[in-house]
Amino acid sequence: MTDPLKALRTPITPADPDPIFAARLRERLRRALLGPTGTTTGDSMSFTSTGTSSAPTSAADQTEAEARVHSLTPYLCVDDGPRALEWYARVFDARPRREPVMMEDGRVGHAELAIGDSVLMLADEWPELELLGPKTRGGPSQSIYLTVPDVDTVVGRAVAEGAELTRPVADQPYGRNGVIIDPFGHRWMINSPPAPPTGPRHGDIAYASLRLPEVDQATAFYGSVLEWHFATESTDQGRQRQVEGLPHQRIGLWGGQDHRTLFLCFAVDDVHQAVERIRSAGGEAEEPHEAPYGQVSMCTDDQGMIFAVYEDPDKAPAASARPPVPPLRASAGEISYVTLEVPDSARARAFFGTVLDWRFIPGRVPDGWSVQIDQGEVHPMTGMHGGHDRPTVVPVYAVDDIDAAVSRVRAAGGTASDPERRPYGTLAECVDNQGSRFYLGGD
């Protein structure tokens, strides 16, 4: 019978380890043996005698805490490692994440640099392992995409430090961009994203007006509850009031209205095109006319909801050229959320999807929908709910102290439920002293 242990008696042939692996292992052992007592290999966190971890204290530790290795991390091969470490530090503000592993012949075996919140790894060429940089191989085979706050400054600094400019900095639909080849042969696409638009985007709510019977009564109520301040001059025979001092939103009051609702004016990129869409979708729209703030058209959707669309003459670039914009956090007294209550949500989604390019995501309640546009959530955040007798828009107003605001509602003649904690914040359901429904929202 064949001896099953015969393989164990086969002579072992020594093999040279991978030099980079050996260098890294040697460095980890050196740190473990020469570092402070209790230091763990491969980790810069130290431990006290009680076993609890202490916060990083050195600049290198702090850099390592800020930047991390992501799912995909560039690892460059360069023809002069020490010079590359200095060059990337000067040009890209790269910071050493830890001490580089240096080989006995002076080559960089492994180094890590923090650039922003990411890590760049690099090592010198290893011809014996067929690891060669782009200059040795005849040119780059990939590009590295780097986002910086000021692309002009970074590209200018790179060229001054010996980089080759292959694409001058210029504005592109996705941002301001330039391309360089660094002294080690690597191609960098350096980009600064465009500034977010300062005004409302296509599909955002640009103006809201609370419609109710008595404007003077509403002025007193909301001035007390939301601490609104109003313009000294009114318009349209005293039926209109404008709220002053809100940092992000334009809100008004409009009296003489039987149907208590929030009237919305939506920003569009092209008001004439929007009017055509409204009519094609079964709604009604007046011919646009000039107003102090732009061209506006009064409209009605195919279920009777009155609204407006307007085009700002000083509008930002078209929506397709804009970057995603995070929702603005509503300040106290501003609208943090609106709900479009509609009879038939399917018809309303089809209508506003056509007119405003809205997209809809199922919400937490039956026939409830969250509204989004290509750049993220509509500002202010907007939802839709079906199954109502007539179209009505109900706002949520942000307040700093919801308990105090609820007390003010009751003292001013309105009604308010006790604040209730929800997954998305604390809400109180309210009705003003003219029968208009609204919510108060807090953290």
C-alpha cells in the first residue's frame, strides 16, 4: 500500500518571498517590537492598561483617521518613489498616512498618502516583478479622477512643478475640468464641480401663498404663531401680504378666498414650453406675462388645482447641466414639507410628471408618494396623497420649539394636537382660526 505520509518526507525547496510582501512584513514587525507597549500591528491605535482605546494623538494618526481606503483605491507604480511622495504633497496637498516602507536600495516599497477623504497608494518600479510605471511602458493606460475645490489653482501648481498640460482648464456641463500628465507618467483628470444654483431649480416651489378668507385675521394669527413679519405695503386692495425676513423662501398671504389651501408657484426652465405641456396634459394655462420677478403663467391642472409656473430671467443653467443639490434645511417659520392632496393620484402624477419632470416614490401611507426631480428632492420637500374630495395643499411649518408653538396656536384661537414623535421628526396637526389646516414640525 502506498505510504500516505510520503509527501511529508519530500525535501522542502526554499523560495524567495515577494520583496514587497517581505518589506511590509518587516515594517510591521519593526513597529510591533520598537513601538510603544501595547501597540497593535497594522493599527495606529494604542491601548491603555485598562484595555480601553485612546484617541490618536499624532498628526499621522489624525490623517489616517480622516482618510480611509474605499472599495476602489488607486495604487500607482512610479519611477522615483521619494520624489513622487514630495511632488504629490506639494501639488495635491497629499499628507503621509503613515511612514513609507523603504527598501534597502532606497526604493519605496509601499506608501500611502491621504488626499481629501481618500487614500492614494504607490510604490517604486519592480522590474523583476514586471511592475513598471507608465513612462517605462510608453504612456498611461488609465486616468485618475481627482475632485478639488479650485481646479485652476491645482492645475496651475501642477504645471509649475513639471506636469504636462494636455487639456486646459475649461467649464464643462459636469464642472470645471483640466487634464495633466504628472512627471511620473500618470494622467490626472482634475475637476471642480459647478457651484449649486442659488435659485430654485426646474420643478422646485419658488413661491407659496396661503389662501384664506380674511387676510388681516391671518396676519395676526401667523404673526403670533410663526413670528412672521410682513411688508408694510399690501397689494391688490389690501388682500395680499408678503412675509419678510425668511432666508430661503418667499411666502405670502392672500385673502378673500373660500377654499383654504396653499397656492404654489413652480420654477421652470422655459415658461412657454411649460404652458404647452400643461395644455397637452389636459390642464389650462394663461399666456405668460411679465412680472417683476420673471415671466409667469397662471394655471389649473386637470383636477382643478390652481397653481402657477414662472421662469426667472436670471435663472441658473438648465436642469440637465446642474449637479445634485442637497435639500435646504428649512429655517424657523419656513415651509419644511408640503402635501398635495388630490382626488386621483394617478392622474396627478401623470400631469405633474409631464409638466415639471417630477418622479414619484411610494411613501409610508397607502396612495402616498414622495416627489423627486433629477437633482434630488423638490425644495421644499413635497409629497402627494390621493383619495380626497378636492385638491388642497397642506404645509408643514418648521419651528424651533414645537411645544411653545403649539401653545401659541391654541392661544391665538386655533387648535393643535399634542406633538407626536414620528420617524422623520416631531409633528403637531393644527387648524388656524379660519379653518386652514397645517402642521408644525420640529426635530
